[in-house]
Amino acid sequence: MTKKLSKTVIGLDGIVQQPITYTTIEHTLDGAIGAGTSQFVLSGISSVQPRDVLKVENEYMKVEQVGFSSLPEGTINDSTDVALGISTLPVVRVRRGSLGIGATPHSDGIAARVHRGSFNIVDSTVWFLDPPKGNTRERRDETNLPYVKAEFSGRTFLRSNYDTNMVFDDISDSFTGIGKTYTMTVGGANTETGVGIGNGILFINGVFQTPLTLNNAGNNYEIESDATAGISSVIFTGITSENGTPMQSEFDINQNQLPRGGLIVSMGSTPGLGYAPLVGATVKAELTDNSNLFAAGSISDLVGIGTSSKYSLGIQTAAYDNRSLRSIRISEHNSFSIYIYFQTKLAYLSYAFNFREYRKPRFTTVFSSVWPNLISCFG
């Protein structure tokens, strides 16, 4: 079957899978590699991420780790080597022979191009980059539930002429969150697609985008073809005001309803709605203190304490000379730190007399203290 990827749609658990797709990101091998080599040096690792796929000649390799190392086969991003400044080689660790193509040796300087996608079709076999969830056992688990299996769906679209069938390149690296129009390419080359209104299938982050059709005004994009220039472009709708005027924010690209991307150059935040303000927890963490180095300093318990405006202190003893409150000793050091100046406020104090009469003073007491366990005030 020719043009397998361009006329087949595969789904797992109701989510359409992206076929292996060309991108414009390319590096070269810095040294020859054998069929069994799983880590090697590239000319650069810019824009290479784990789960990307490197295509070297005809072989696909799944990227598992990216970083710098002191040796081609050394530990990637080793903290000691990084501290010494000797981790200078841009390396990748890969899984060889992915997507149905066996591992083969490759020479120095061969191009390694980044591809993205989750499956490939070789002959009549679908090869997934990662195995779908599944279990061939018929028995149930200990909870009497069947083992989880991914639901598969697939369809091949047949037509008399497949000349205009194509898989467009992954252009997500060019998204800015501001631009609406992007040139579509196939294998890195401009192409006049011949795609009619509503005939394309386009996904952003695996989510189907609604095309422009003759009877659908709520579309997310449309495809325009220029036969003279030999190019096709996808134009995203974005968001418009009630009168149809396009709305666009360069400050907050999340408001534009356009594909986002690019490098983070600044970061900020604005308060949302419906969020409770941050309030300190009225609990205290008790730490383990023993000879076990693995347990020492770990949290052993969370103890609830009474509430106050900031700190809560349990009073252990108090001294009163029938005229004023002379001193108060608390059970724990205040503010859970030592020798920190702060103010303590005693409000709604009650005095118990021998004749069991209780009253509340008409004042509150505020005083300063430096000692962790002893608070003093004088009338």
C-alpha cells in the first residue's frame, strides 16, 4: 500500500495519533556509531527533547535523554562533571531500531533530523513509538476488574487518485502565539496542496481543529493555496470581537486563541477569580531526632494548635500579684525560632479568683520579648 501514512487515521482511546512527521530541526553525528550504540554525540542538541524521534538515514531512534557529558558514553548531566566544567559534549541517549526500522551503523557527519509522531506503518504493520496499554491475560485483577487495555480504532481513506495525499510537516516550532498564517510544507519543500475547503485534517496537541466549510462559520482555521507561487498556507482564526474585529494581545498570548510557542523571555502572573487567599496552617510539624541518619530531621507528626493572628502559643504557667500580670511561661518557643524579636498580644484574658468569680479585662496587653520560652509584661 503506497502513501500509507497520508491516507490512514489511527486512534487510541479515542485520541487520534500523529504519524511520524518531518520537522525542520536538523543536527549531524559527531563521530560514527555502530548498530548497538545507544548514546552518541551530536553537533548540537538545540530543540531536541525526550520523546522526539531522530531519523538518521532510514533508521528512527527514540530520544530518551538529552544533555551534556564529559565523554561520549559518560553520564549525562553528571553533577560532578558539571561542577568541574568538563561536561561539554552535547549527547543524546536513544532507543535504537524504533518504529519498525532496524538499527544499522552510521558514518560521521550524517544528518540526524528530528521527527515527531507516535506511529509508523511498515508494509501492513503499525509500529507505535510506545506500546499501547494492554494485557493478553483473560483473568481479572485482585479487584475483579479487567486489566486496562487501550481501545484501538483505525481507518484508511480510499480514492481513485492519491497524488494530492500528503502528510504535512510539523510546524509547531514556528508557532508564536501571535502569528496567524503559517506556510505548510511537505518534506521541507513548499507545496501547492490542492486541498479543497474542509478536506484537510489538522490537529493541535492531538486535538482535532474545526476547518472552514461552506456551512460552518465557527471554524478554527482555513487553508489557502497559491498555485502561482506554489505554496499553501494555514490561517488560524483566532478570536474576534462582536463586530468581527480581530483581537490580539502581545502581552498575554493566552488570550489570542492562537497556537502558542517560542521561547519564554519573561514571566508574570495576575490574580484569578474564585481563589481563597493564602492563610497559614494552624499546625506545627514535629521533627524526628534520633541516631538514625535517614529518619533524623524527618516529619514525625503534625500537631494542631490554637489559632491567632500569626503565631499560636500554649501558656504553661502565669504569675499574677493581684495587681498586674507579671510573667507568662509558654510551653513551646514562640514563632518556632530562637532569639527573634516580635510582639505578643494577649487578648481576652480571664482571671480566676478563689471565690470562683470570672471576669474579662477591658484591655489587651502587647509587649515585646526576645527569649524563646519566657514572656514578661509589667503593669
